[in-house]
Amino acid sequence: MIDRYRRLAERLRSELADVEHEVQRALRSWAALDSTSDPEAYVDSVALNLHGFYSGLERLFEMIAVQVDGEMPGGEAWHRELLDRMARPVDDARPAVLQPENAAELDHFRKFRHVVRNVYTTSLDPMRMRPLLTALPDLWERVRADLLAFADLLETISADE
């Protein structure tokens, strides 16, 4: 079991680099939006990378739920429940993975990902994306710090056993 925690810590750190890539691509595309003759392509790029940002984080949350908590939430609202669970300690399993305020901000990205998955790209509104892009750099740093601290905890547990 403890070796599993070490491997999970390594995987978390590795996949955070992929999420960082999504963040940087979203920010670059957003910055280029005003200076292009084809803004729709950049809006699509921003939306896709914001989708990738949250999906990458959710993949990490799923690994934590399965390998540490021992179960994934189920039902229609499992995406929301999974995010909520990451902001709460799980008795006899782990402390909270995310600070509650970070989980609350991430919920806006979860909702946006749902929009990206379920509407035509012609319905994407850059004005609705602006608050997400404004919040993204600071939120990403805080969430990244939360996940790295959790990976450190897993490594400590792994070394102690």
C-alpha cells in the first residue's frame, strides 16, 4: 500500500507539468486574442485549454479518490462531489487535498468545462471566459501548491512505513 502512495506522489508531480502546459497555452491564446484577425480560433483554443486544465486536475482527483480514499463518488453529480471531497479530510485516509477556497474557485472551471463539452463552439463567449482567465494564474499557483504538498505528504507516509 505504501509503495502505491510513492507512485501516486510521482504521478501527481508528473501530471502537474501537463496541467501547467494547459495553463500556459490558455494564457498565451488569451493574450493573442486582441491582436489577431481570427479571434474565433483563439477563443476556441482558450476554451479547449481551460477544458484541459480542469480535466487534468480532475484526473488527479480521481486517482486520489481511488488510491487513497478507496472509492470514487457516483451518481449524476459525481464531478461536483469529487471536487467537494478534495476540499475535505477523509477520516482515517487523508487530510483535505485542496484549500476550500481553491476548490470553490475551481468549481467555476468545472462548470465551464461542462459548457465546452455540451455547446457548439459558436456559443462560446469571451466575456464569460474573462473572469476565468483573470483568476487562472493565481489559482493555478495555489492549487499546484496544494497538490505538491499532498504529494509530499504521500512521500512522507511512504518513507515512514
